Amino acid sequence: MIEYYQFKHNGGRDEYKDAIFLSIVPSMTFAVLYGSGMEDGAGEALNVLSKVFAGDEVQLEFDKLDKLVFDRMPKDAQYMLLRIKNESVECSKYGGVSAKIVMGGEMRLLPNGYFGLNAGDRIVCGTDNFIGNLSDEAIIADALVAENSSEWMNYMVRRISDINELTCGNLTALTLKVKA
Amino acid sequence: MIDFTLLTDRMSELIGTAGVLFVIAVLSFFYIAVLILINVIKYKKKIDAKGDDFLLPEISYFLETGKREKQEDAFYISPMTDYVDNGLIACVSDGMGGLPDGEVVSKFTTHSLKESYPYSFEDPESTVEVIKDISDKVYEKYKLGSGATLVLVHIKDNHMHFFSLGDSNIILIRDGKATLLNQKQNYVSAIIQKMAEGNMTTRDAYTDNRARGLINFLGNYDCKVLYSKSPMRIYEDDIIIVSSDGVTDTIPLEKLYKYVNPQTSARTSAERLKYAVRNKKNKRQDNYTGIVIKMERSFI
């Protein structure tokens, strides 16, 4: 079972250009768009992901979904696709969005492709504007202390706030916890 | 040839006694050396059984009064002789300023933690129960009229659990960066959460000094202990500082590496940090206490 929490914040800007998409059928699939990190094409990228996640195409096998989205996305689009299925995660990143996994008291950058999961593993997926404000040690410490995904997110947001009072531009992230 | 018959009886007696004492001293020396050797071999066997990458903590500490009249900080470090079997417990408690008996509560806390040693590393909830029990006793006596903060680390087999109540510090220095591991339990956190949920920037959360008031502390009713549900991996040359806020209020986190780094021993780091705080000559310097733990490979 997967528990998740998403955080979207203007970060002191008038406009929120990032986005998070979620589909739970047939398995949990997420997309995180780093629109605020793109020079142009953010609107087009948003449309592509909106259509894919609103229709049946999101149910495609991950490789096919990845290719389909990539073909439709504007050049230099920055986003990540993530699918949790059974006891594994598949991910595919383009540009300034990354995911980190906390397992066994350590943290790793989630690689593109397939990665096995165990109960208790935690994943944070966010734009560079979010993740870049946090040290690996801070992410691990907060993940280990937090009782759930929302608490973990709140701890990380507090750290970013301590640095820049959430004025650094759009902040977008997703926390996931694998439960037994 | 020496003619011993020329010595007086008294002199012969003295030489005899000296000879006996010399033999006893030599035998004692060998006895102690054998005992040490046996213990070292036993210890080495235990360490070898842990594997090649087994790390040992080197520990040093300071406890200073600052400009306060009383010492309201207290600390406890478990015996290193037990490290291989039970790990290391290091904790600092800081009596809450402005409230009476802060020094009594902090000492009661560390003394009670000492009494409950050893702790199960595999079951951090049991350590939380001990802390909550101490907190409940403080609450029963003072009914929120006094309290203390607490930070505690439990290090064993290259992993660390950490526990926190209030706004003292557990800091990890790794790769030249100092990171505060425990979040401060004050109103600022609650305000930031609300503002962030409302899509607001958070400058206002820091402007009111009253927001630094603690939401949780030892002696609070039904306190909530922040603790690691599973342990954090630690590596060679990691440095952990367990300290009261008197240290970080004077030396900010980003400046710590200047004084505490893996190139020097824990003792030197602790000395440098202590003098760094002292040399700031802060007129309102709070009590400041720090335990510096440097993880290193065993030389045995």
C-alpha cells in the first residue's frame, strides 16, 4: 500500500506553473511537471499531461507511456513520470525533477528505470527548486522521524522556509511511503 | 668479588626487602599486562565479529555556565566499555529558562536516563516510553511550572537513533556540511505549516519572538517525543554534536564546520567549539553544553 502527500506552493510568485498529476488506475502513476523551470512551453507541457492523465493512455505499460508522453512534450520539457506497481517503482525523468528514496537509513537517487521497494521505504519526488534546498541528511532525518507522508513534507517545508521564507519561486514535491 | 660479609645486618635486611619488592613489582606488572592483553583480545574478537567497517565513537564534551548564575544544563554519556554490546547513549538536557528548578529537572532527567541504561536499539519505542515516563513525573511535580528540553542519540553498529523534545540540537557534520537532524518543537513550525498550506510566504512566522516558545518539552502534559522510527546509517568521519541551544545561538549551524571537522580529534573539536562560544563574549550567553562524537575505525 502506498501513502502519499503532495505540496504545491507559489513560492512568492504570482503564478504557479508547476503541476502534479495522479492516476490510481490500474496502478499509481504520478507526473511532476517543472513548468516554472522551463523557459517556454510550460502551458503546452501542462496540456499534454492533462490529456494523458484524463484519458485511458495513462493505463499503458510504463515504457509505452513514457515514450508517448516524450513524443508529445515540447522540446526541453522538465518532468518526471513515476509508477508504483506491486513492490516496485518505475521512473523516468527529464530535466530538473528528481526523486530520492530513503531505505535502510540511507538515501539514494532514484534511477531511471525499475527499482524494487520494501515496506517502510520512502520516496520524495520534487523539482530542483524544492529538492535543491535540502541536504540529503536533512531529507533522511525528516523521513525517519515523520509518522506519515504529510508530516515528512511539513518538516521539509519548514527547512526550506528557514532558508528563504518560501520566496524562492514555485515549490512542488510529492512524498510517498510504502506501507506493509 | 664483593664480600657481603662486610655489609651490616641492617643493610642486608634492606637489600633483601628491596629484592622481594622488586620481584612483587615485576610479577604485578606481568599480571596487569596479561589482564590487559586478555581484555584487548576479547574486545578485538567482539569488534572483528562486527565486520571490517565497524566504527567506534570518539567522544568529548564541554559543560559551561556562560553568563548565567546557575548551570541548568546536564548531560549523560554511557560507558564506552559497553559500546560493542549496548551502543552509546549521549544526551543533553537544558532546563527551561525563566522557570524555577530548571537545574533540578535537567539533572533529574539525565540521572533517570542513566538509571534506565542500557536501552534496546531495536526497539526505539521503549526509549520513548522511558523519556515519557520521566516527563510525566516532572509534570506531576510541577504541573507545567518547570521543564527541560532533551536531545538523545543512541549509536550502535554504524547506525544512530535520535530522540528530541524541545529545541536543543542534534547536529550531523558530514562532507563539510552541518545539518540539524531534529526539528525544533516550537510555534514557528505550526505557523509555517498553516502559512504554507495557505500558499503564503512565511516571513511573518519569524518576526514574533513569542513564536519561539516551545510546543513540546520534557514536563509537558502527554509530551510528544520526536524520534527516528528506524535508524540512520552513519559513516566514518561523521561527527555528531548533541548540544543545548546555548551553542547554536552563538555559533550558527553554517559556521560549525570551522571549529568541528574530521581532520581533528573529538577532543580538539570540542575544545575549539567551547572557546569559540566563549570568545564571542556574548553578554547574555546562556549555559552551553556540547557532546562531540566522531565516528572512526578501530585502531585495534
